[in-house]
Amino acid sequence: METEIKKKLKMPRVVRSLLGSIPGMTGAVVVLAVVFMAIFADVLVPHDPTRLNARQRLRPPTTVAAREGQAPNYLGTDSMGRDLLSRIIMGSRVSIMLGLIASVLGGSVGIFLGMVSGYYGGRTDSFISWLVNMQMAFPFTLLAIFIMAIFGGGLDKLVIVLAWSAWVGYARVMRGQVISVKEMEYVNAARVLGVRQRNILLRYILPNTLSPIIIVMTFTVASVILFEAQLSFLGLGVDPRVPTWGSILADGRSYIERAWWITAFPGIAIFITVLGINLFGDWLRDFLDPRLKLT
């Protein structure tokens, strides 16, 4: 008994905190599972996700293979006979990739603008705050339709649209953090010693404001996955030949009464993934909260 207690005491704080939180542990397992599925999608798919087979169209979920030597269609097939499980697995790669890339790009812009706004204040702060308010006042769906209509579809355009929707959250959080940190004693000491403002921002302010930014990034990834599904459902996503969770939902809306599985399973995949990311983000927020450091 004493040995087990000593082992627990020797565990890193982050591990003890995660193991002690059932929601956080559940979210971490879901996130790791989805990331694993996205990385090894080419190996995990039982069928070619783009292979058309008119004879197997709208086949319900089954554990019996259509032909000897083939894997069963565990989640059924879509209106073109493509294996639904394979398309969902391959679609996880697109969703996770878009979520991460758009979050990083939007975060880079938002962090920079938030730092400049909070540190310099004055007219700079007013102008950037005006940009934030304008972005929040304009409906995202209309903005996406406007951009995609002008520049056309494609994966690169979709990344830009999703990153555009993500920078506002980073900017608002970073601005508030910088305002609270820039008058700290160590920052004032750096100014007195003649440290350049750029170095003050990068060496003294940025490292001490990253905790809430990391939390924002987790929730932004979940939001971007939902936005991608929404745009793909509306036909504004990536190339229709590329399987995404949103495009699978769009393909199945015409057959929802005859083939419920086409919309049900990708919807469940989106729900579980977003829920897992949010649970992990909630735990991460509590873990990084400075008020809980001593607990």
C-alpha cells in the first residue's frame, strides 16, 4: 500500500491530474484515437473509399461480406456503393488536418494582433478592436459563401476561410492577457534596463500568456471541425471526390429515410470528436488555472 502511494506521489502533476479526471481522461482517449485514425487512415480503411460500386449502393450495415475474400461493409454503403466506414476513417484525416492548420494560422494572426493591441493601446487598440467587432458582427456562413464564390473552392481556400473565422478568439484573449501582464514588475524592469519592445513582447510577455492560448486552441480545433462540416454540407468545402464528414452528410440527406446510416454515422463521428476535444479542453483549462496550482 505504501509503495503504491509513493508511486502516485512520484507521478508528474499533469499525469496525476489527468488520471484523476474521468472527463479529461475520456477526452484525451478520444482525441488520441481520432488522431491515430487520421494518421494511419490508409492502413485502417477496409475498402477503397473512392471506389464506386453500383451493385452495392445503399447497402445497410452488415458483418457479412458481399463477396468472398472481401471485408464486410460494417457501416453500410452510400448512394454510389462506396464503403461508409472507409470514407469516415479517411474523412477524419481531412477534418483533423483542417482543424490544426486553420487553428495555427488563425492563432498566429490573432496572437500577433492581440499582443500589438494590448501592449500599445491607443489608436492601434481601437483599430484592431474595430476589426474584431466587424468580424464578429458579420455572419460566418455568409462570409464563407462570399469568399468561396469569389476565389472558388478547394482545400487551400477552405483553410483560409476557417483561419479567418478563428483569429478573433485568439486576439480577444491575447489582448486581455497582455493588458494584465504588461504592467508587471518584471516587464517594467525590462523597460528600465532598455530592452527593446520587440524583445519585451517575445521574451517577457508572450511566454506568460500562452496558457490561455493553448486552451483557446483546443476549443478552436473543435469549432473548425464543425465549421468544415457545415461548409461541406452546403457544398462549399473541398473537392467532392475527397471524403469529409460534412460531404458524407450532404450525400446522405437525400436518402435519410431510405438509408439512415449515411447521415447517422458521420454525425456520430463529428459529435464524439468535438465532445472529446471539449472534454480535454475543459480539463486543460482547469489544470492550467493558476488558482489550482497548489491543489
